[in-house]
Amino acid sequence: MRECSASNILQPMIEERRLSVSELTELIKLCLEGTFPSVRVEGEISNFRPSSTGHLYFTLKDQQASISAVMFKNRLRSLAFQPADGMLVRARGSLSVYAQRGSYQIICEVLEAAGEGDLLAMLERRKRELAAEGLFDEARKKPVPRFPERVGVVSSPTGAAIRDILNVLSRRAPGIDVVVFGCPVQGVEAAPAIAKRIRQANAWKLADVLIVGRGGGSLEDLLPFSEEEVVRAIAESAIPVISAVGHEIDWALSDFAADLRAPTPSAAAELVSSNRADTADRVRELERSMRTAIGARIERARILSRPFSAEEMEYRFRAILQPRLVRFDDAKEELCRALRDLVSAARQRVALCAGVLEASNPLEVLARGFSVVVNDTDGSVVRDAAAVAVGARLTIRPLKGRIAARAETVMSQEDVSQEDA
């Protein structure tokens, strides 16, 4: 390590006069920056904080020491990875003194990944071991009540996280009860205290849901929420647990064991405090929507049922029946006409037959002046004069009565023909 180039020149002036803070800081800056214009250092990233302006602020550390670091936005083009807490990196840059804070830092020109840091490697190993036991299984997770009556908060009673949670709960759900289970959230005593508070809340059933967490910090600051005893206490909790550790980019093993993870403590408070007024407005809105929908359905049913009114049904029935009645009347008339024709034809045939029968009736023949002559000898009807002997006794049967006669002369047909001729 070379000596400060200005130390021999400035030493007499420093001893002889009284310096202001600015003058002393300027001397330190001159000495430090002149001595370390370019350095290469390897360390683990901690407390990684990207700024809204695009610069990256973080800490490089090892087991014994740490140094602040910054990488400005114009140097990010050379960055081939996304830095995060716990990563082991190699940085090349220069030392700089930040006079307003009286601190020094390394300004990184180049940042290269060198692997996992010791802390991150330890957390990944612990995560795998606990996951193998099933502590992170989705089947173990319990539903978080939407409208809890009592919310338990396991956190520092003086930290920013508890203030944020109370502020959100008082604004969104003023009637909700809050039980604060105070405990340290940083340092070696934090993990046993956090686990103890979680078990106490379960033993006495002091809450419907527990929020376990703290505000943001470095990976080391959040380490108590990744300790095995805290993870096991969360996994064993019968009360649903929401893990709310740090900011959105932060994480801890408690996030995997909890029933629900919230990106921040304020977000956790919002999850358990659905705004009652908003919910009531939503219920009223749903009621209006339901009434409108039911009214529309009733009106549609009324319109659809209108054709089934008594008058409409009668009209529709008549519209359906009338053509059939007309067809029935036509068929009836046609049938009657056919029957009349059949009867008339039958009557004509009967009359014709009657005429034939009348014409064949011997009485009718007799009524016209004809008579039946019977030969008394054998009782046969005389049809041929040749069959009657002269002197034969005959019975003449006119239409009415009988006449007894004797054949005095018999002429054959031939004799009659000759006489007529």
C-alpha cells in the first residue's frame, strides 16, 4: 500500500492550524482518491437499492468488513446480469469520498458476477432442505379470511411496518381489532422472538390471521425471517399467516412457508381489510344489477307469455281450427252429396227392379184382362190349345173369381194363323 502523495506536504499544515469539517473532508478526499485511482475488489452484494434515476446503490461485503458502492446509469450498458442481494461479484472502479455524508464508496466502472455469496448459498441450501420436508407445499396452505375480526401483527412495535399496517387498517376497516405481538426483527435475538410470538398467538387463539414481517432492509437485515425456527413456526401455525417482509423485491424463506405472501406490510394490511364501504357499495351495485336482470327476465317472460292469454289463445285456436272446420264441412258436404247420389242411384235401381217385378206380377197381367186357364184333367196351365182335348173341362181364373168351362172346339196355332190370314 503506497502512502498518500499529499501526506508529507499537508502534515505540517494539519498540525499547525484548526481545520473546518469541509477542509478536513477535502484533505481526506484528496488523499484517498489520489491513492486509490483504480481498484479491483471482490465481495458479496448486500442492501441492493436501484434508484428511480437508474443508478445502482449497494454494499460490497465479506466476513469482516463492508464498503458502499454505486454504479451509475451510464455504465449499466456493460452489465451482463441483474445484480441482487447475496450475489458474489467482482468490481473494478475507483474510490470516492462523499463529502455531504462524510463517507467513502467505490464507484464501479465494471461489475462481473463471480457466483453466489456465502449468505445466499446458505439460504438456498436451507430452502432446499425445508422444501424437501414439505414445509412449502401448496397443500399445507390455508385460506386467508377476507373479513377477519381480529388481525395479529408479529413485528417490531416501533418500526415503520407496524405504523403502515395500522394506518391502512384504520382507514380501510376501522372496526377491526389489531393485536400487536412485539418482537425484535433484526439481530440474533429476532428469530427466537418471532417464532415465540407466532406460537403464543396460536396457543391462545388471539387472531383470525397473522401478519409476520418488517420493513425493507439488506439481506442480512431480513435474515431472521429465513431462520429455520421461524419458518417452522409459520408452517405449524393453525392461524393463517401472511408473510410481509421488506419491499416487493425482497424475499425471505417465510414467504414460502406462509399461506400468503404480500410484497409489503401495507399490502398485507390491504389483503386482510377489504374496504367495508366498498364492499357495501359493491353489494348494492350487485343488488341493482340483479334487480335489473330479474326485471328484464320477467318482462321477457311477460312478452313471451302474452300470446298465451285467453283472448290470444282463443284467436290462435280458431286460426288453427277454422281451416280444419272448413275442410270438415267440405268433407261432410261431399260425403252427403255422395250419399245422396248413392241413395238416388239405389232408388233408381229399386224402381227399375220394382217395374220389372210389377211387369212380371201375374196379378198385374190379370188386371189388364188376361186370365189363366187350367186343365181340370191334370191341373196344368193351358199354354197351348193343342194340349186340350175337345170336351175337356177347364177352369178360367180371371183377376177376380173363377169360371168353369168346357172345350167345345180346339184350334191349333196353325189353324188360327190360317184363319187370320
